[in-house]
Amino acid sequence: MIYRKLGTSDLDVSAICLGTMTWGVQNSEAEGHEQMDYAVGEGVNFFDTAEMYAVPPSAETYGKTESIIGTYFAKRKNRGKVILATKIAGNGLKWIHNGGDINRESITACVEASLKRLQTDYIDLYQLHWPNRGSYHFGQFWNYKIKNSSNEHEIENFTEVLETLQKLIAAGKIRHIGLSNETAWGTMRYLHLSETKALPRMQSIQNEYSLLYRAHEPDLMEISLREKIGLLAWSPLASGMITGKYANGARPTGTRWTLSTRYNQRDTPQAHAAVARYLEIANKHSLDVTQMAIAFVLSRPFVTSAIIGATSMEQLKTNIGAANLVLSNEVLNDIAAARRDFPIPY
């Protein structure tokens, strides 16, 4: 396993991060425990979860994934082997802090609730799942609108958030902090406040990134590199689409695309055509397309870790095995040519 520095912190995290959001809906507690055992055995020391999980999000599944991780730690007594990341949900979900903003009150309450479910007394990386201002992720890329609020209002909230997190760090309840589904403006504002007001520093940014979705380039890419706030890439397989399992209208039973009733931004003719091209590239070079896709994400210099998720042990083993794959220049050139033909497929 490869390990990389988390921002400017003292933590070295595995290049493969174990995503957990299927545990509690698509996977049982026992299956979640089996996945964690295998991942730890393969050198994965980085788990990512969120209070919102399992998915699809609902009042009934809220907190289930954290609880499964908590029972794992209680049984295995191996909390110290894992760098644990979780997230506070942004606004909009009525069953989580009444659908309100991320602020002093919600952070304080949500950290305590996550600690209880996780059966631990500290969180290694606490992330803001999405900004109060909204996000261009989650299928909103083509319809993203800037919230009508003043810079002063937003910066006042950013400061309140950082001051609250500072107190929780001082109390030993969290170690480091990070962003998720954030913009270049929001990222730089947080970093500036940390520097000028001696407040905790955001160490990472968890945004969607894959062969099909490369919105992190070029602006956030430069911020990640120059400011040492590395990308934790979620959905490196575009919710499994890159494997080709949804080609030609296929909808395998129990998969994300059959369980979710939300608008599916990925299901476009251009995206399916792009997947077909990437499958051709993988076949041409005798590669597993899943491993090629994850290895590509890991080859980007601004990426700290790729967050993989699996509903079967076979998928998990394939995904983790991608850490050992180094793509040739020929493969990378073919990927670059495909990207020129399908720059923004969804």
C-alpha cells in the first residue's frame, strides 16, 4: 500500500480510502465488518464515513453506517490502526439538525452524536459534507447558482465554524478538519482565515473526481498542489458506471442505480459513450477497467487518496488492488485523447 501525507498534518493515510456509505442499506453489519477486516489486512488505514450515511439518505438510515463502524471498533479493539474520517451534513435534510446550516450549535451536537455512534472518543478528520451555500456536485453541475448572500455573511459563518472546530480540537474530540464538495472560493477563504486568525487549517478537500468527472481541474487542482490541501476523490468509478455494468440500459438488481429514486445526472448518452471508450482502452492494454480508473485517479499529483466503495468482497479486492497499478504513458495518452472527445460527459 502507498501512503501519502494528509495536508500539512502529521498523518500518513493510505492512497486507498475505504468508503462505507453502502453499509446499512446495500450491505449488512457483518458485511461491513468483513470489508474493514480485509482492508486493514491489505494496509488500508483510512476509513471515510458521514453522519448522513447509509445511502440513499433517509431518516431511517441516518447514522447507521457510523454505528456499524462503532460496533467494529468495539469488537476488534483496533481503533488505533485506523485514521477515521467522518462528516457533518450540510443544510437541507430535515432529519439532521433540523435541516439547518453548519454552525456552532450543529457542529457541537453532531460531533457528540458521531462519537457516540462510532464508539470512539476522537475523530481523526472531521469534514463539512457540503457548504451552506450549496454545491455544484450531486448532479448540480449544470444548474449551480451562487447563493444570494454577502461575502461578509459567509465569512462570518466560516469564522464561527473554525472557532468551534478549534475548541473541539483543544478538547481532543477531533484531530484535523477538512472540506467536502467545496468550491475554489470557499477553499481559499477558509485557508486565508486560518492563516490570518490563527485558526485550524483545512487539511483536505473531498470532492467528486473520476475519468468522467474532472471538475477539480484546473483551479482546485492548483489550490490542492500549492496550498497542500489534497483531494480525497469520491466516486472514482462514477457510482460504478465506469465498470460498464449500466451499459445498454442494464440495471442490475441491488445496485445504486436501481435503489435510488433521485435524478441521475450520470445517465447521459455522452457518459455512456465515454465509458465505452474507456472500456476499449482497458481492453487494448489488457487492464481491468475498474483498476485502470482508480489508478488514473491515484496518478494525479493533487490526489491524496481515492475513496473506494464496494458491495461485494470481489469488488473490494479489485478496488484495493488498484493501488499497485502504475499506468504506462501509452495508457495515459489514450485516456487524454478520450478526455478531449468527452470532456464533460455529465
